[in-house]
Amino acid sequence: MTARMAKRAQQIAPFHVMRILQQARELEAQGRSIIHMEIGEPDFASPATVIRAGKQALDEKRTHYTAANGLPELRDAIANQYSEQVMIDAQRIIVTPGASGALQLVMATLLDPADGIMMADPGYPCNRHIASLFNADVQAVAVNQETDYQLSAELVERNWRDNTRVVLIASPSNPTGTLISPDQLSEIYQLVQGKGAHLIVDEIYHGLVYNQQVPSALSYGDQLFVINSFSKFYGMTGWRVGWLVVPDQYIEVANRLAQNMFLAAPTISQYAALAALDTETRPELLRRRDIFHQRRDILLPLIEQTGFKVRTRPGGAFYIYADCSAISDDSMKLCDTLLHDAGVAITPGEDFGSNNSRVYVRFSYANTIENLQEGMRRIQLATRNAN
Ligand SMILES: Cc1ncc(COP(=O)(O)O)c(C=O)c1O
């Protein structure tokens, strides 16, 4: 008799972008030139100050566990980051292995089997998948350009079910790069509070917002959970450090869960993250943000000229979510064709949900301007030839 695996493992959906990335790498190994516009991480290496601090931590043999909730000086430095907007007690901060660790921790804290968690569709796929691992009831709400692809208080109210326990917002969003307005977010916070439920806000792309200052959701009150990470704005994906801010009454339980789930985030990485928050690193991070901004302004019109429709101008992150219906009604097939025939990798909408996703694709601009221009030139040629 063959031993079986858990149903939750059988049911977990694949992340198509990883398949595309693997195929792209295989084609490159065969000598093909591939332009990567599928990747969800900054193309820059970590800032030099961060790398130096990581090396120094190794030289100083800082190779043991830290406390489960992280290095006290890192938690202080993270708390200090918020101090212009709101005072946060460092006790409320738990350092985690990336935002992914924070997501798992917060879901373990809040969700019992069959509890509902509401989130936008399209949205970051792992949110749905991790919630499913906890046997939660994923309540995906279709969003469109009318609400900038974000949940609104009205949508939350209209889609509320008896078992809804948590609402999750990610702003700027992956895959759309769009932001929720501060008014809507604060209204959703009040609404969720009134219903005795929880709000989680994923602010992983907060540093990468263009032309505007966005307050952290923490400035609306202290009864919500905020996720963030050193991966994107700080360019530290491979170091695996992020954080979760919890309300006071959840500090103890979140610590207990963190001790059991991962003991601690990587120690060397936490020292490197400390350097990422140093004022010395700031100018480099802002320079990179400006580069992303410039790339967005160059790529967006090129995407539109190629026949894709971008229904809401993205305000942050490094993604553009585009309607491809004028070119193809099967975005998965379009992505495969573009990869194999044109040598350009982009991500099919189906990675991000089921809301009209067959006619959407995600472009990432985590690549140089020259490569982005060349990628769009190839796509233009390939789609012109196909029509
Ligand atoms: C919206 C969002 N949240 C969380 C993550 C996880 O990031 P990490 O675990 O690298 O911090 C990502 C990564 O792409 C993301 O896009």
C-alpha cells in the first residue's frame, strides 16, 4: 500500500512564475537570450553597507540563535522607523524569516480551521495558499479598477460572512502595484473592529511608493497586525528577514508561536538588516527607489503601445498588471509563447487568482531600462507577427 500525503499538500496550487523562471533558465542554458520581466525581487544586490555588516557578523562569530522575537537592537531600530508617524513599543515587533514568516505567524495566531479570511483577487498567491494550509476559508473578493484593485469598506461589508474573522490588505499590491487610500484603509479598520474581527496589513512594498508619502496602517490604531520585510525596499530577499507588529495583547502568544515555528530569524541576516536601517544606507535605498520610479514611467507607455491595457496607474512596488485581451484570451498560453518565441518572461494572471485572470499578465520592472525596452520591442514584434 502506498502511504498518502496530506490533502492540504496535494491541494496547494503551484506558483506559475516559478515554472516560467525555471523554463527561462533552461532556455538560457541552451544559449537563448531571455529578458526577465517575471521576477518579483529587486535586480540590485543588497546595499554595500548591508553586505559589510553581514560579513562583520560572521567575522565576529555571531552564529548562534537570537531571541525568538529577534535582536533587541534590530527591534528598536524598526520601532524607530515608525516614530515620525506613530510611537510603537519595540515589544510589539517580532522579527521573522521574511514577510513569509510573518504571514505564517499571524495566520497561526488568528485562524482556526474554517475561519474566513477575506482578501483581494488578484492578490499575492502565497496569502491564499498559506491560509489554506491552516485550513482557513479563503474568501477572495474580486476587485477591479473602480477600487484601484484594492478592497474597499463597501466591498468588505458586502462580502462579509458569518465566519469571517480576518481581512487582509496588501498595499501597494502585488500584482497591481496599486495602493489603498488612507481613508478606505482607516474605514476598513473601523469596520473590522466593529465586527470583532482582525485586520492584517502587508506593507512589504511601502518603501517603494512613488510621488507620495503613505502612512503605515499602524497610525490608524493599535489593534491591527502589520507585516513588513527587508526583502524589497531594502533589497535583501535572500537574507530572509521581515517583521510582524502585533497588538499588545498578542505579544506573548506570537512569541510562543515564533519560538515553536522557527526559533528565530537568521542571526547574520538580522545584523545585516540593522545596517539596512542605518542612516548611512538611506541615500542608496532612495536612489534605487527613484530608479524603479523612472522604470515605471518608461515601461508603462511601452506596455500600452503594445496593445495591453493598464486600467489603474500603479503607485508603487515594481509591477504592472495589464489586460492582454486585445492580444490573447489565454494569458497562460501568451506567456508560454512569449517566452519560447520572443525570449521574454512575464507572469500569467492566473498566479494571482481567478478574477478575469486569463486575460491579465504581470510585468515586473526589476530589470534595467535597456532590458525592459528590448523586452517590449520583442513582444511588439511577436504580437504583431501573430496578428
Ligand atoms: C505582497 C507580498 N507579501 C509578502 C511577500 C514575501 O516576501 P518575503 O518573504 O521575501 O519577505 C511577497 C514576495 O513577493 C509579496 O509580494
